[in-house]
Amino acid sequence: MSLFGIAWRNIRQRAMTSGLTALSMALGVALVVATLVTGGVVKQAFESGAGLGYNMIIGAKGSPLQLVLNSVYLISKPIENISWQTYEQFLPGSARADGIDGTFAASTQTAVPICMGDYFQGHRVVGTNATYFDRLSRGDGQPFRFSAGQNFSDDDLYTAVLGSQVAATLKISVGDQIAPTHGADDGKVHDPFRVVGILDRTDTPVDRGVYVNMEGFYLQEGHAKPVEEDAEADDEKNAEPDRLPDGRLPYNQREVTAILLETASLPGLPAELTAMGLRNAINEGRDAQAALPIAEIRVLLDLFVSPLELLLLLVTTLVVIVSAIGILVSMVGSSLERSRDVAIMRALGARRGVVLATVLVEAILLAVGGGGLGWLLGHGVVGLIGPWIATNAGVSAGFFSFTPAELLLVPFLIALAILAALLPAIAAYRTDVARWLG
């Protein structure tokens, strides 16, 4: 019988003990795999920066991280608003009332305004225009797709698009009406918006957003910027209509929370250099700040997430080591039980090296078996919590998510198993045949 056959027979003879030992190893490996994969997926998604559809966010002066968290992940509170005139600085003349290119129009590929401050049954409401879903991407570089309906039109003022999670959670369909509340869920109820589209699942924070036509958003009570009332402006203010001829809010009463910006590549210059130059020019001014979402999230990862991930990885590694000690205890116990069997093997002509190798192979089988089961369990856990990770962190994770660090697990487990089995293997190697067969 081969070494593997003998080792497997020994494991089967102690099925309960061997099973519990392998299970303890599997649980430790599952924790390590889940930690490595989740951390790797999150870091890779944040650091690559691919697929966002924009590489810069313009907002009011303040914390750039807060600006990113609020604009991209729909968490935290908006800092302040910036003026409509600031937004127009990124538009070409064809999109401005005066027909003149904005100051930063040449450096801008796409500029999407967003307005925040309302809620709908616990979900953030984002006022924006059709460009959001026409020009930006859903997080993987692919255009937005709709599971039902279509994107709203800028001319249809009271229309809305829902993220997939919002529609599924609240059981809302195309054609239904939603009425956001001002500032909080218990705030003043605004005019209703008609749902015209429901997005396909994106596994990003977009899934938990409610997107309404910005033109209708501006017409809600409390959303118009107050016009300064001074002696010289009184006559002009009183003469100014409350609405433009098409029923929209006048531009001098508009503000935006942030601008999602895709920078253009100037002739002869790489896009990154254009972005850095534009960022410096905006930050040197007094009207707004420019934040790079990928850079800000990397800072967050380095300051908080990475140390926490390292701590968790150390804890799970200790769990694996404890599992290896379990293998040691199991093998020591089995070596005492099998001393007579080892003596018989020796009496039948088995060399000391064969006996030692048999014990080591048994330990390796337990470690590899437990490690393989733990690998499956770890990826299964990631697959189960993948939707939660996608919804709350904005990155995709699933059963087949992989990180190169996993490749180190197998040799690590084998080395750990050999170390744990050395003591019982040496004991079997030194078994006194005369004592046990005398």
C-alpha cells in the first residue's frame, strides 16, 4: 500500500477527530480568504479608477473627502452649494445662454451637475439632468442600462429614474409617482415625480439613489436661491418673473451641490496633466474646490481601511495557527494510539523513513483538505455578502473574485502542517518495536 493509502486509512479510522481537525483549519482559512479577497477587490476597484465616467468632482470649499463621499457614495452631508455661474464655467457656448465658452470649457469633456438635500423613504434624492445616464458609465466602463423604461428627458420636468435597489426594496414600477421630502424623511413633502425608468443593477452606490429631473427639483419649495434684496436691486427683483417663459427656475436663483467632471485632453498633453492643471486652477480660486475621487478614497484606505484589514488578517492568521496546533494535538494523540500499529509496520520491514513520511503525509492531507474546504467557504462568504458590499461600498465582489495573495495559502498550509506533524512524526520514527511487541 502506498504512503497516501496508509495515511488515508489512518484518517478514516479516526474520522471524527480528523473531521474536526480539518474543520477547524477550514474555518481559519475561510476567514483569511474572505479578508484577502474583500480587501483586494475593494482596493483594486478604488485604485484603478476605471469606469467612473468622470475623474474629478467640483464642489464648495471644505473637506474634499466629504465631497467625494457625498457625491459618489451618497453618504455624509453636502458641504455647501456652488453657484450656477460656477457650473457654467465648464460649459461650451452652445450650452450657455450667452453663447460664450466657459473659462474651463476647453478642459472639459463632460460636466454633470447634481443637486442634493432631499430624501425618499430613506434613500438619497439626486437632482440632475439626462447627461448623467447618457454620458457617464455605471462603474465598469459600460453605459447605463435600464431594466424598465428609459432615461428622463430634460424637457419633462417632473420625471425620475430609480436605482435597482430602491425599486426592488420599495416595489416601485415605471409609471408610479414618488414624492420626495425636504432635508429629511420627515421633512416637507414636495411635488410628485413620475418614474420613467428603472436602472439595471450596477453593484455601485447608484443602485440606492433616486434621480429626479433637476429642472423639477429646482421648482420645489425651498430649493430656489434667495435673490438679494437691496435698495438698488428691488426694482429689478420685483420686475423679474418667478419662472422663465418655459416654466423653469431663473438661472440667477439656481445652485448646484457638485459637478461630476470628465476632463478633456488638450492637444499634445496627456489627460492626467490636463486634470492636474485644471484642479490647481480651480483650487486657487475662491468659488469652489476640485477633488479627485480616486485619490481621496486612496487616502481613506491608507489611513483607516488598510490598518483595519491588517489587524483582521493577523487575527485570522492566528486562527489558522491555532488550527495547526489542533493538527499537532490530533497527530500526537493518534501517534500514541497507533504505537502498536507502527511497531507492526516496522516488524514487517517498513523503514523508519517510511513511518515518518506516513505521519507527515497524513498531516498534509488534513491541512490540504481543510484548506480546500476553507477556500470554498471563504469564497462562498464573499459571494453571499457581495451584494451588500456592492451596495454599501460601491464595488463588485462575488464567489469568483480572486486576489494573488491566495496563492501563498497552499504552501503556507503545507509548511504549517509539516511543522505541526514533526513532533508526532519523530515519535513514530523512534518507536521501540521490542517494547510494543514484546
